[in-house]
Amino acid sequence: MLEYGAMDASPSSRSVAELLLDVQEGRRLDLGAAHRLLLDSDLLELGIAADAVRRRHNDPEVATYNIDRNINYTNVCVYKCRFCAFYRAPGDPEGYLLSHEEIGRKIEETLALNGTGILMQGGVHPDLGIDYYEDLLRFIRREYPEIHVHAFSPPEVKFIARKERLSFAEVVARLKDAGLMSIPGGGAELLSDGIRKEVLALPKCTADEWIDINRQAHLVGLRTSATMMYGMGEGLEPRLEHLQRIRDLQDETGGFTAFISWTFQHDNTDMPLVPETYAHEYLRTLAVTRLFLDNVQHFQTSWVTQGKKIGQLALKFGADDMGSIMIEENVVSAAGTAFKMSQEEMERLIVQAGYRPRQRTNLYERFVEPEDTAEVAERFRYAITAENRALASSPLPVVG
């Protein structure tokens, strides 16, 4: 039973062929049509339709990627989401909070590796007020003006607002003034409060709160990304509710840059054992989301959870972007999945999939040419650690 309004997600009575023809001709799918496609469509026919829509939104010859870094500034969190293997409770000896200097070193290495941005998120630390976040942002903007700061997910914004007795709009505006440049889609999981309650994610952020924080960001000119994590044992209706909420807000504001979905990774979590979500379901879900979210331009693959080969294949199922080379990632890797690759390997994978690779900026505004990052990369070359030395190989020349 959908919780969002009175939406009907019962499968459409129309044939799969009719629904695929509709969407390829530019007609919008309703929830019932999306439900029918998730249940009954042939995977390859679905991929062909999703690829046709991808080509309508983006250059059919190009697949993009970016170079950024996930900086998880703290793993201390007051919430206990059952699907999370990353967090540590306040007072846990394994808890940490990175200093400005440590964050600075990570930014310098990102710049040295031709990176253009950081994605900075953390647990919801009970001792951090808005002054901490403002000071951190000002430090980054002052010391590293070249870096794009994509940071602080809706649950973090909500906690700051509650702690400081401010509105969501006030928190977002103050963070923007301090140097925040865009907001990541973390904390969405599935925007269905019944599921959020089951996995203990409801206290950190309800579905309505997640949507409203993104709305307030869009209203002050901050772009955000939309995400979806699925495969926690839920049915199809919570996924459909999630997609409807994303599409409705995008109709209202147009503020989402991209949609990124991935499957739940179960190792080291408190979740009961659920059937594994395999690649065919990931590709099917990706294709249907590309068809349903007709107002979102960019879709990323989830090669970090699915592996590099499925990441390549996803470019034929509606995705136009391979995401980041993953200089660093801590949250998904804590749940048993860890991948990274060099810029050279990223470009090779894209070429092998039949596309021309182009590095992009964090908000997809433009492509990044080698000369755009060369001077800054050379300036911070000393910052490359032994752990990431292999990522510093010279990139392949752009094909075409």
C-alpha cells in the first residue's frame, strides 16, 4: 500500500509493448505502467527502450565520469540504521572525527589526482553544531578554492536544524553562505516511511523531511542529487513511491542533477538475511527508473556495488555516467564491497563499452579538459599517498 497520497501502483492492464512504445515516443509513464515493466518486461527490450530515452537526453556517443573523493569526516552517529555497517555510537572507541588538517590532506590528494570535487558526508554526530559546519566550509573555501564542495546530506541538515532550533531553509542558507556548493542525496534509502521504520531510518529523516530539505536547497539555488538504495527485502511498491516523490519534486523545482541507485550490501549490518539482489534486477530497475524519471537528465551506474563489467553494461540500460573513480569510499566498503580505479582504467572501460569518455564537473556543467587540472595537480603532487599511487597513472587520450 503506497503511503504517498492516493497513488495507484497496481500494474497497468496495457501490454508491455504498448508501454515501451509510449515512453520511446515521449509519453510519460504512470506508476501502474512502471510496476508492469518491473514485473513483466523482457530485460533486453527494456534496455533498448531505456537506451533510446538516454540518447534523447544526452549525447549518444559520450559517457561521462568524474574524479572526486568521498570524505566521511566522522563515523559517530546517534542513529542506528540497520543497513549501515559504517556508523559507531557516541563513545565507541572506534569513533572518529577528522581534523581540518586531515581533511585538507585528503583534498590535496584529490586535486593531485586531477579531481574537481569532494563529497563530504558523515554520521550524525551529537556534539557538532552549525558553527562546526560553517567553520569547516570556510576553511575549505579559503584553503582550496579550486575544489567543489558537495556535502552534508538531508539527515545531517535535519539534525543541525533540530539542534540549533532553526528551519531547514535557515540551515541550508547559512551553509551555502559559508561555502556549500551542492548537497548529496544520502539518507534517502527508500522514501517510504513504512520501510524506513522497519530499518530504523525513520528517526533520522522521514520521506517528507528528505524531500523538503532538497526543496529548500533548490529554492536557494543549490543543486542536489537523488539516490535510491533498494534490495532490503521490500516489495516493489516502496520503490515506486520513492520514484514518484523524486519525479514530483523535480517537476516542481528542477533542482536534481542526477539519479543514482544501488543495491543494499549486507555484510556487517544488523539486517536480517534477505535474498541477494543480482545484476539482472539492478539492470531492470535502472532501466525502469530511466523511463519513469523523464525529467532527470543524468543517471549514474553503480559499478562500486555491481562491479566494473555491470557498470559498463549499465551504460546500455539508461545510464550516461560512470560516476567517480572512487579515490576513497568508506560507507559501502564497510558493508563488504570495495572498488576503486584509475582515471586511465575508467576511460578504458568506457571506450570498451562503445562510448567516448569525458571527465565532467561535479554538477555536469561542462567537460574537464586535461589542461584544466594540470597546474593544480602538479602543485599538490606531493600529497599522493602510497595507497593511491596506482591512481596517478597518466590518463588515456580522449577518443574521437
